[in-house]
Amino acid sequence: MKLNFKQPSLGGKIEVPGDKSISHRSIMFGALAEGKTVIRHFLKGEDCLSTIDCFRKLGVKIEETDEEIIVHGAGWDGLKEPSSILDTGNSGTTTRLMLGILAGRPFHSVMIGDESIARRPMDRVTVPLASMGADIAGRDNGRFTPLSIRGRKLQTTEYKLPVASAQVKSAVIFAALQAEGESVIIEPEATRDHTEKMIEQFGGTVRREEDRIIIQGGQSFKGTDVYVPGDISSAAFFMVAAAIAPNSEIVLENTGLNETRTGIIDVFKQMGADMTVEKTSSEGEEIGTITIRTSNLKGTEISGALIPRLIDEIPVIALLATQAEGDTIIRDAEELKVKETNRIDTVVDELKKLGADIEATDDGMIIRGKSKLHGGSVSSHGDHRIGMVMAIASLITDGEVELDDHEAIAVSYPEFFEHLNQLVK
């Protein structure tokens, strides 16, 4: 795909697609609940459609209309042994969270994913699940897909996460919900809490005491209505676009503002961005409107507890930092190495092709601004977020950007280019 926007201004209003993390979980809880769950503003990206496909193979009736997804749940026992392999596609969330669900179901199932999933480590989930009695086998002693899960009765656990990962936490929570008694999960840093919020939304209970999440096993859930707010990880690309493109102002409506996900807003404030945030609803997930304008930015340091709150946004933050005065240093972001690509190395390599002064470190990167970017040939490497970073970079390059494998963007944002063209003046 050839991108040559000739350094435009941006203006207008959009509503980004539904939050990917919440969309996945709404299908999962809807399937595990008793009764009907109606989901609005669901993200119909490839990853979330993989979750729907897997639960249909587990015997759950799921209807799709233009406006809604309707899940007809029959409780935990409504899940049935699949007659075919569960293919999670490119979705790490589907793969890891479903391990926690399937580990406690009384049947055998097999999961595979695409080439990217086959390279992503699953032992961070299979190890704690094994300590609860799960029987999971796969390549390299269960480290990689394909994975075979022979469901069985699970034991409670007290597990301290070795890394701050919402996927690992959520997988253990799903397993703990099926154990008899009380389980405790300890987080090194707070991670996105959509799973905990959804437990309560579907009529369950969960307690948090400082860094400890306490789950009572044997809970059942009731079907409900779910509105999926706009994904702030998707909004982040247009936030950066408006901040770095000249004479720009855009409004992002109905965007999720869960405080475990708003690290990107904190970074914008640290860098001096011209931005306003207005909360419009706080039932379940917080939702609001973000207005962002062309900004004079300054470099900053991003590390520690902030990292889990913006882990998916770091690639586009790196682009933002190329247009800030001074250095931006990103630390404690080792988790980026086990995403769809090694996002530290990939974002550094691809932005360098466009003239960015950026280098990788063991746990992050150093970006020296302000850089004048030029055209060039870049690739998404099959990673949706890398693809979107390069597309946004093309707004400010002096010359054409040729983006290879742009199709990967549809994983999380099928309407990305439609929305981008809508905002370009």
C-alpha cells in the first residue's frame, strides 16, 4: 500500500471501534452465563471473531446482527467437547484466556493459532494452571501451540504473577472461578481490570485488597447487556496523529477511560500535549470524549507502574516521541518482546527506515527528537499495531511511504483507513 498524504491537517469527530479486550471478555462471560447476553459496539476485528468461532465450536449459540452480538449462554456446563480444533487465529487474548476456561471443563480440546501465535510463549499461563491441577500438553512441554487440554477438577491457588500481564491474570481467574474455595492472585503492578469488572457486571463477586485479587470458586453468572466502549488503544493512533500533524484538532467520542488503560493520557500530559478529556459515563467501564490538537511536545521518561497501563500504545508513543523536543526514554517494557512481534526491535527498525533517531535497549528504547521523517518502504511484519504506526507516520513524512502487509491492521481496526481518510483535511 502506497501512502502519500503530503503532510495534511486533521479535523473532525470519530468513534473508534469497540475495545478489543472487553469485546473478547464479553463473549466469554456471555458464553459462561445463564441466559441471553446482548453486546453492542462489539469489535468485529479478526481477533474477536476468532473468540466467537471458538465458542460456537464449544456448543454456544451466538447470533450476529449489524448492531448487536447475542450470546445464548447455558452456564459453565453448557460448554461441550468440540468436534474440531479450536483455531484462535492471531489472538493471544483468546488463546491464553481460553486455557483458563478449558482447564476446568470435563472434556478434551485442542487449540492452535497462526504462525505468530505459534511463536508466543504460553508457559506463563500453562505453568500456573498446572499448579492448579490442569492437564495441558503441547510443544516444548506446553510452551507453544498446538496445545491439548484435558479438562479436570481444579484446585485453588495463591499465585504471584512474575510479570504484569492481564492475560495471565485473567486466565488464572477463569481457572479459579472453577475451583472449590478461595484463590488469591498477586500482581507486581496493576494491570487492566476488565475481567474483574465483568465478573461483577455478570452478577459475580471479586475482591481486591491492595495487590491481591481474591476469587471465590463455584460462581455462576447471569446474562446481561454489555456496551463496549471505544478502544483507547485504537484511539491512541489518532491522538498521536492530531498531536503531530500541523493545524489539527480531532474529537474521539465514547472512548474507554478505564484507569488501568489510560497511561497514554498520562504520557500526553507529561509531554505537554494540547488535550482535553471529559468523562461522560461511569457505569461499569468509564467512557468519555478526548479532544486533541497539534501540540508542542517535550521528551519524557516512561517506566515502572505506568508501563502496564499503556503496553499496547508504546509503538505509537515512539512515533510521538520522534516529534518531541529532547529525549524520550522507555524502560521496563520487556513484555513488548512477546507480542505479535518483538515490538521493541520491530518499531525501532521500521521507524529508522523513515529517518527516526531511535535505538533499542534491553527493556525499551531511546528516542531522540525532534526528527524530520522521510518516505520509505516499511512493513507491519504481520503486526496490526506496527502497521498503524507506519500509516500514521506517513502523515508527516516528506515523501511517500510504502507499507507492506497492511492487511494485518484488520485484526484490531477494520475501519482504520476509512477513519483516517475521514479525518484528513
